[in-house]
Amino acid sequence: MEKRVMTDSKRRKGLIASAALLGGVLTVAAGGTSSAAGHSDAASAGRHENTQQVDDAASQAASQANIDIVPGDGATDVGTGGTKVTVSGGKLTDVTMTTAHGGRTVAGTLSADGTSWRPKQALAHSTTYKITAQAADAQGRKAVANSTFSTGSPANMFLGHFTPEDGSTVGVGMPVSINFDKPVKNRHAVQSAIGVAASSNQQVVGHWFGDRRLDFRPKDYWKPNSQVTVKLGLAGVAASPGVHGVQNKTVRFTVGHSQVSTVDTKSHMMTVVRDGKVIRTIPISSGDKDHATYNGQMVIAEKYLQTRMNGATVGLTKKDGKGEYDIPDVPHAMRLSNSGTFIHGNYWAQGVFGKVNSSHGCIGLQDVQGAKEPSTDGAWFFANSQLGDVVKVINSPDRTIQPDNGLNGWNMSWTQWVAGSAV
């Protein structure tokens, strides 16, 4: 089931907001339930379902529980009050809210009728939170939703929300990405106050995507098994007149093994290469001719064991305004772009993997409902992938993904990258 992506002729009527580094109702704009209509290889590949058939089958099996999380996924500079989780067509069975950095649990209260949940206390300023909510309808069918959002800082202060997390281990493609909660006019001063150094002694350069995002990376992928140190010396630094930083923080993370998985949309196969050796070849189904998957190097930015994907979030709607698909429990979903490209498990399509490109733009792997069968391709790839691993798509009829659509600055030449530095 895949979220987002259409070719330029039908390109995204509406895209979800950039996940200020990830994650709202992670009604993750599902990029594509599968379809095989219009493909010449369909006849020889056995029984394949077209997009509408797969969408209908998925909808029939879907839970009627519809979870809504406020603030929505990717929201930034939000207030410290008003956070809530509600459900229609079912009851909430579990809500977990934590701080993104440190994982501190936020206590909450579930209503007597099981249809709403709120945190017990106001949230902290300048903090990123994650919510995972689960619900079930009258027939016991489950639904899952996720949201990651950040509260704002006082008007005279600015804060940088960063990834990866302190103490984490990531793949070789993970940039240091900092999203500021207020516009930065004095880019030189702000960038000069941030240092990024690697034990591999690779040169690391920053690049500005607009006035709120600053990413750092080396010319080539990080060296495996290296250490990276990020020093934020923003306290007292003026981002703009009257707005100063408050952060003095050091963040350290480890670059683990190298894993680059190449998705060939023509052969419908993905080759997983770890530390230079092929460890698995997996049949896939990518975007169909009307919703082709982006080409390019994409970095895994988020992982969800299960999540909801709804076509309405990316403008893929029926005449009644409802999404062309609405899957409440997509298994083993990993985000590749802010606009909705995922690589994820697919339990509703039949006869498409390794044979037909059939989705609305995501990359689908064979899986089962419930995400509890470890032997499926979807489960294996999820378990064997880390944030920062690279998924490279080739031979798609679509264009190359934009460097700022997700953590995907590798789709920019080094000359272009360095030109975006303010120091």
C-alpha cells in the first residue's frame, strides 16, 4: 500500500505536511494499494488485480474504527494544550505517548466510553512527542495511527529539532537534519554555531533547505562503524532580530553497517546489499504507470510496525470524497519521503510481487495482516533495516525525488550541496 506518488500528469493533488523530522494521524497517505491495469506483463503473470479491485478488497477487510490524532503528523510550533486522540466507529484499545528524545512516557486519561484520550497535563515547550494509538471496531478489526509533532518555543527564542537521536545507531545514509521552529534569517551565524564531526575524518558540510531546515552530510555515505558528534552551540545566537537560541547540546550517534537496497521497477525485484555483499533478493511491486514510484536514493526516516494509510490524505479520492483506499493496519511500514513514499508490507494484493507494478507509488512487499509472521518478506526487511539505510529506486518512468522531500539530500551533486552552505 503505498502512499502518495503520481506521475507528473496526475502529480499529488495534496501532500502531507513535511514531518519535521518524521511521523499525525500517520494516516500515512498511503501511496498505493496494488494495481496491474494497463501493464503488458499482467497476462503472463497469472491472476493480477487492478487498482480498484485491490482497493475494494482492502476496504472490505478494513476496520471501521477511524482514529484521529491532534496535532497531526509532522505538526510543528504547536501549543502545549489541546492534544487529543479520538476514534469513531470503534473504541480505543491502547494509546502510548512519549517524548521523541529520551522516550519519557506521558500519562493520559481514556474516556469512560473508550472513544477519546487526552494527556493528563499540559505538554512541555520545545519538545517533540510521538503518539501511537490503537483501536478496534465492533467486529474486533484493528486500526492503528501514529503522529509525531513538536511544541513551540516562546516568541523570543528558537529551537532546532534534530535527527538522528542521541545515542542511536543509524545507516550510512542518515544525514544530520535540523528543523528550526522559527525562520532563520542569519544563516551564517546559526550554521557557524553548529559543528558536525565524524571519526572517519570525512568532510561534513551543511546545506540549507529554505530558512527552517539545515542538513549536514559528507560527500559520500558515512563510513560504516564510525562515530558522529554534533555540537549545537546555539545559546545566545540570533536567528533574526529579537529571536535567540537557547540550546547548548552535544549529540553523538553511531553509524552501523552499510545497507543499500536497490529497487528495480522494471524487473520488480529489490536487491539488498549489506557491507558489499548481497544478503537477499526480494520480489516487489512498485507504482503503476499512473502513480510511478520516484527514482533516486531515499533514506529510511521512520519505522512503524503497523499504521493507517488513506488515499484521501494525498488527494486520491472517489466521487464521494473518501479515499480510493483506506487501510487501517498496513504492516511493516518505513517512510522514504515526506510526501508519502513508503516501503511496506502488503497483505491485500494477490499475484503482483515480482511480476507487476501495481501500487499508488509506494514499494510493496509480500506480508500478512497483523504484522506477526516473521517469515514474510515485509517482516524480514523491516527487522533487517535501520533508520538511515538507503533504498535506491531505478528504472522508474517517474522523475528523481527532490532532495528536500524526506532525508534525501544524496540526490544532489556535491557541488550543489556545498553551494547551499552559509559558511
